[in-house]
Amino acid sequence: MAKVTRDDVARLAGTSTAVVSYVINNGPRPVAPATRERVLAAIKELGYRPDRVAQAMASRRTDLIGLIVPDARQPFFGEMAHAVEQAASERGKMVLVGNSDYIGEREVHYLRAFLGMRVSGLILVSHALNDLAAAEIEAWDARVVLLHERPEAIDDVAVTTDDLGGAELAVRHLLEHGYAYVACMGGIAETPAVGDPVSDHVEGWRRAMAEAGISTEGRLFEALYNRYDAYQAALKILSGPDRPPAIFCSTDDQAIGLLRAARELRIDVPGELAVAGFDDIKEAALTDPPLTTIASDRPAMARAAVDLVLDDGLRVAGARRGERLKVFPSRLVTRQSCGCV
């Protein structure tokens, strides 16, 4: 059976191949509704399937969006990747996902691979973008949107949540319960990265404590972002002589590890220890007790990132940084771990 071509569709629909192309690609020129319906009917009748490889070679762009995350095994990044995939599907695009594992060289590897595939754009969740990765993006003149984090190594469009304000909300709420002070489980960083959400969470904790006139000296504890390493760190924190009355964790995953350690040490939460997290991953509502946390609108953030990365006017020369940063508000979600009933 001969392969159905675009010419065949055009003949049956009684139009030009250019119009068929506009219908298939949703542009760049508009098509009258009646003509569009004829083209779609012809496509269905003939069983025409566009040659995406040929289209990509002609346009030097594919129907793919590259997404690089630190670790999709972590629930937050897994949920974010799923939200990006859904948003991209609504725009007729597919998503390629690469895990950097917080390793700069691996991030550069995926940058080169995805950009070499001529993706329509790149959405990057980068913990601390290095100069080599930034140079790679510049060399390809790639359309890039930073999501969740906004490292200063690259001045491009970013979609984030209000990490600083969200952390302040959580810590103020814990203090309003009457706890003498709130400790903080932050990340591990020899030099805090600018634009790193966890650094903003720690800074938000400091500000809320300073606002209440309470010292933070000796009350910041380091832990990796995942629940397994946080659990080990929490065992040491909670077994010490000066156990905090309340702890704000910079991620929900850390808080889940902390809750596991508290249960193992027979520490009642929230009777003897109050806990709050950040991210509102789906598991936060299922912990024992359910976790008080800070939520962001990940589906809306994902849609904004996809829309921005597919927008031809995104890379406007000379645009100011403030015009290239879209910040979504944070929201306090109260559950039982903080002492709320």
C-alpha cells in the first residue's frame, strides 16, 4: 500500500499543501474553520500520519521539550515532571526527562544531548548551574526556562514559588503555637547557592525568628534533601541533650524522615515535638501525624514554564531581570504535626 502524503491530503481537501501544513502545525498562519474541517476529514479518511522526523529536519525543531531535574525519584521532582508532561501534552509536545543527580557534569551531558536533538525548548531545574552549563546554553542560543530554582550563572526566564515568604509563614505559624523556638533542618552547602530554594527556606526561617526576637545560634541543622539521609540526621538531632521543641524542615522529604526518627525514638508529635515542612507533596497528607507544610501551585507553574519555553518572544534582548521572573505565591497548609487539630 502506497504511503499517504501531504499532497494526497491537499488534493482530497481541495486546498494547498501549505494549508495542510498550517492545520497540522497549528500555524504559523490561520486557517478558516471550514477549510480546517475539510483538511482534518481528509487526514482521517486517508489515515495520514505526519513524518515528524522530516518536519524536524525542515524546521530545525522537534515536538520535544527537554526537562532536566536533580532526581525524579524524589516525590517533589517526580510530581513536577508529571505536571510539565501534562502541560506539554496540552500543547502537542512530548517531554524528554534527564536526571542530573545534583552533578554538574551530568547536567551538561543532558544539556548537550537535548539541545543536539533540537528540542523546541528546555526546562531546567538546576541546583547550582555551573559556568560550563551556562556557556553550553549560550552557545546553542537555546530557549530555556528555569523552573523552581534560579541560579545566577544564567540570566534567563524563571518560574518559581515564593520560597522566602513561604518559609516565614511556616515558622511564624509554629511560633504562634507558643513554642520557645523553632530549629531548622536545612540543606548541606559549603557556600549557599544564590537562587536555591532551600537557601531561601533557611533565610525565611532566620527572618521569622529575628522578627520574634529569638536567636538562631546553634539551631540550624544540616541534612540532605531526601528522607533517608534526613532520617539519619534526625536520629542524632532528636537524641541530643537539647532537643528542639519545634523543627521547620526545608523539604517535606526531610520532614518525613524526621517523623520516622521521632516515632522510632518514641517522641510524640506534636505533643513533644512540632514539625512543619515545605512542598506539600501528596504524601504529606498521609504521614502520621499528617504534615503541616507550605504548598505551591505546581500545575500552574508547569503550565507557565511550558508556555514560556514555547513562546517565540521569550528571549527579548535587553529585558530586565524582574520582567523575566514569574513568582507564584506560597500557601500554608495546616495539619496535625504542628499542633493544629
